[in-house]
Amino acid sequence: MSIDFRIIKRNIAHITINRPERLNALDREHDRALAAAWTRFNEDPDLKVAVLTGSGERAFCTGADILDYLPYRQRIAESQADVAPISFGGLTGDRDVAKPTIAAIDGFCVAGGLELALACDIRIATYDARFALPEVRWGILPGGGGTQRLGKIVGLGLAMRMILTGDEIGADVALRCGLVSDLVEKRDLESTALAIAERIMKNGPLAVVAARQALLESFELSLKQGLTREADLQRKLLLSHDATEGVAAFAAKRQPIYGGC
């Protein structure tokens, strides 16, 4: 099995963790392959949005393949005084991917699988999706960004309960707390994800990247700092050809033709 990479309509990367016999868990080989897929997406200027999903009907991803991946991380911990943050699957580090990402989730989305989903910008799920960060049951913590992202998305209280107990939540709770933005039937999962991707793709690419950047940075900056950063990004956009094209298209009542410059 593999990490499948498809290009849809020239601008959308569709990345599938294709290891259903292991509930799409990532051993080191598949972790490296997924990281390579994200690098390919990040470095291809024609690709504007990525959709991440899992193969089969049982799981989006169940995280690290414990018997393969955790001993590997233990060896790293033993050999280094300072352990670097984990970029799980090349996605969960600090700003690993600079363009919009969508997680299309069906079945189990747990441990590192949930951390991958948390690192995506938009998460949609089926009614059968289940979410958990059970790492404390194995004597470790969610080390792929789970402790840093979950609370910002669902709130401190629910994040504490999920992380400290390892208990899972269902799709209905995930929708209510904002962990996912949409719930759909299984048959509609891919089409819904692609529809969102296409909607993003039609917008000004420079504006999408800048707006995404400003929103992510808002969690790290004071309001004053965030407003200054927003104004700086807006100034650069206003001086771009895309902004001129956007105004012209609005005035002419036509679809804009953006060049990303």
C-alpha cells in the first residue's frame, strides 16, 4: 500500500493514506512518504488546495503504527539532549504547509490521525467519524501537536477531558465544539471536500494564503500586533495585480482571472 497523490482539475492535490489493513496507521516508511507528498504539494505553484483522506471505510488515520514508530521515537529521545518537535507526516510541525488544507474524515480519527486533522485548515467528517487522543493510555502524550492545537479549536475544557482521559467523542460532539465544520453522508464526503477546495481555488491565491497566515498568526500575537500584521499583509495585497484584477472583475460583473502576482 502507499500514500496516493492525485491532481484534480490541475490545482487540487488529493492525498490518500492508503493502508486500510492497518487502519491507515503510519509506520516510518509511510510517514516519510506522506511528508514527501506534502512537500510536493507545497512546492508546486500550480497546486492551490489539498484534500487529505484515508482509504477504506474504517479509519481516516489511527496515527503512528505503535510497534514501529514509537520505538523509533524512543531511540531518538535517548540519543538527543533536546528532542525536536515532531512533524508527523510532514504536516504537524510549525507552518509545515503554506497553502490551504482540508481533512476529509471517515471512521476513526485518533492519536496522530487526529493530530494530522488538527493541522489541516478545514475538517469535514461523516456521521460515523470518531475522534480521540488516547496517548496517555500508552504512557506518552499527544506529541504531534495535539496538546497545542486541540484546545485552541474546541476549548480548554473539552481538550483537557479528551487528552487526560483518552476518551473519544463522536461526530455530533465534534460538530458542536467546532472540531469539524460539516457532517455529511459517507457517499458525499469526497464530493463535499472537493467542492470546498474548488470554492477556495476560485479566490485570489495571494489573498487566500495571506488571510490564512493572518488567521493562524492571530493565536500567537496580541490584538495590536495582529492588527499590525493584518495591515501589512493587506498593504501587500492592495499593491498586487490580483487586487487590481479583482476590482476590475467586480466592476465588469465577470469572474476574475487571477495570476497570483
